[in-house]
Amino acid sequence: MLKIILILLCLTLSAPFSSSRDKGPSQISVMSYNIRQGYAKDGTNAWDLRYPSSAMMLDDQKPDVVGLQEAQYFQFNYLVEYPGYYKGVGVGRDDGRRKGEIMGILYNKKTVKLLKWGTFWLSETPDEPSVGWDAAYPRTATWALLKEKGGGKKFIFVNTHLDHKGVEARKRALVLIAEKIASLNPDGLPVVLAGDFNMEPGREEFAPILSVMSSVRDVAPVTDHHSTFNGWGKGQGIIDYIFVRGFSKIISYETVTKPYMDRKFISDHHPIKAILEL
């Protein structure tokens, strides 16, 4: 009897250590989505008419982390509230609070835990609201250090929206983003950089990022090369990207073109989504 008790005690003590030694791979899904700013005079495509379709898309796709571009505070706040299981971080680019585009990051509170976050401006003075180089507008990047709840593995997600006019601004912004990622990541965690980069593949401005990261669209075994900009059916072009490094596997990339609430276009950009393995 004593021998049996000792065996059971040994098994009880060893179980937590053996199970925590390696929890195995964990999958996360990440998305970049330019939702088109809510004050735009878009007629039948105005935010007041299409906002439920964005919430429905998120509820259908259920990404663990989403980078939003062009979000005004009321749009950002709505998508945090609906479908109801997201939390969000980000500040307005004009004043560092609520004014102007919020480079928002939404994370599914059921699957991901937020550890730290911050926003910096893409300019010579990144710690304060400012316009950089030859940019037409203030531009920002928001970053978040996150932990996947299933396996407890950490990763960094960065969301940005580069200027649509300033070539020098885009080039220097990507140098700055690469430097910031390096400084935020001394432990070499997996990193996602997502956003609207306002330029087609092959541009030389991508060099600072492509030297350290890969475009999921280009390397995923399951992928597509659909236009990400649709211009409400009047435009085309690949200008939205998800770049990654440090993941054990890149599983898939998708341009989400599915209609929601009978709307062919839920924004003038299609959301893009990647599934990754930590």
C-alpha cells in the first residue's frame, strides 16, 4: 500500500512539469483591414449604411488580432463593442488621443492577452503627434505585445498606414518601423507587421522590411494574389500587406472578398487574413 501511495504521489508531482515542458504549436489568425474613414461622403457606401457588415465580417472570420486603418474613434469603438469579444488599443494620429485616424489593434479577449502596447509617429519626432518628411498627413504605427492563451506563447503585432503621396515618407517610415521592432523585441519573438502600405509590390521602399521579414502573400502555401483595394468596384491594386518573421509555420493567406449583408464591398479595401503557427 505504501508503495502504491508513493507511486501516485510521484505521478501527481511530475504531471504539471511534464505537461508544461512543451505545449506544442499554437495557431493564430491575424488580419489587416482598412475600413474607410467614417466621415467620407460615399453615398450608398457610407459608414452609416455599411457598419453592420464590418462587424458581421469579424464575427464570421474571427481573427485573433486585427489591425484597423482609417478608423475614426466612433468606428473603432463600434468594432470593439460588436461583435462583443474584442478589446482594442490605439490613439488618434492628430492629438495622441481620439482625434483623427486611429491605428487601432483589436484583439480577441477569448484567445489573446494584451501585455503592453504603444503608438509612435512616422516622423523625425516619433514620440509626439507630427508629420514626417514629405508626407501629406500625420502617420502612425501601433504595436502590441500579446500572449496567445492556448499555449502561452508571446508575439508582437504592429499595425500601420503609410502615406499615399510621400515617397520619402514611406521609405523612411519603414526604416523607422524596422528599427522600432528591433528595439521592442530583444527576445526575438515572432512579429507581425500589417497595414495599408499605399504601394504595389516590387517598390524599392519595401527594402528595409523585406530584408528582415517576409510577405505572407508571397510565401504561404495557400494564398491568392487578388487586389486588396477595390475602390467600391472602380479600382484595383495590391496595397495591403501582412509581413511576418519568427513563426514556426506560415499556413495560409487570404484576401477576404466574401460579401456580408448582401454588400459586395464592405469597404473600399478588402480585409486580408493570415493563419500562422507559433
